[in-house]
Amino acid sequence: MPDPLRDDEPWVAGRYRIDEARARVIHHPSLIGRHPQSETILAFDYGERFVGVAVGDTGIGVAHPLKAIEAAGAERRFAAIAALVHEWRPARLVVGLPLSLDGEEREVARRARRFARRLEGRFGLPVALQDERLSSTEAASRLRAIGRGGRRNRALTHPVAAQVVLQAYLDENTP
């Protein structure tokens, strides 16, 4: 599974590195959130097989896809999340709430709520739930638009879905 933030890539002057696959600059976590009213936020698109992760900043109001965590066991999943929390030092977390199109909660939504409670309990950070209806569909559409759709790039859908969720949260909750 491709990881846009591979740890083997050096930071340029300790400040940024280039994600050539997406043609963008990724700023070092220590530089995000420097504005006094700015907060770093990690968002999660919870799934049974994968958890997509995105990062954003309230100061600039932009979300970026980060990675997908394979959900092979709760302890491994939470260890990977702990590493991200340590690296990015977010002020809060956001979990996508997969409601049905008619707004009802089904089993997967209850599991996402449980995941959110576990995040809050484990990391002591505030966790917000964000309606994520059709976020995976939107993510797949965005990836197709840039030529990265289809089965071969399916793993990219999860972090992009988390980006969609976080961007909606930032749009609704930042001035």
C-alpha cells in the first residue's frame, strides 16, 4: 500500500519534503499549527479493514490525506494511531460517522462511535464526530479524476475519504 509520507524520505532543511506522487509539498509536523489560534487535527475514516487518516490545520483550513492503517487487530491499529498522535501532536481528533443516506445509524456507525470513544479514552483528546455520508464515493471520484482510480489504487481511497471528512469538519468549524 503506497504511503505518501514514507519515513525514509529526508526532510529538506528540516522543514518540508516533496510528495511527487501527488505533486505537493508536505510541511514538517512541527511547522503546522504555529499560528497562535491554529490547531492541528487528525481525522479518521473508520472501516473494518482499513482506517484512513488525514491531517489538517484550523489556521489555514485545509485537510491533507495522510495514510491508511490496516485494521488487523485493535492493538496494532491503536499503536499506529499512537505514533501519528505523537508525530503530529493534534489538539483534537475527528472521526467520520457513516450514517445511511436517510440519516439513520446502522451497525457500522455504532462501531465508528465506539472507535471514537476509544480514541478519546486512550489519548485524552477531544473527539468530534463528522457526518461522512458519501465520503468514500467522493474520494473514489477525486482519485479517478487524477488518474489514480481503480483497484490498483484502491488503498488510496481511505486517506482521501478521511481528507473529505476533515475538510467538511474544517469548513463547518473554522472561520
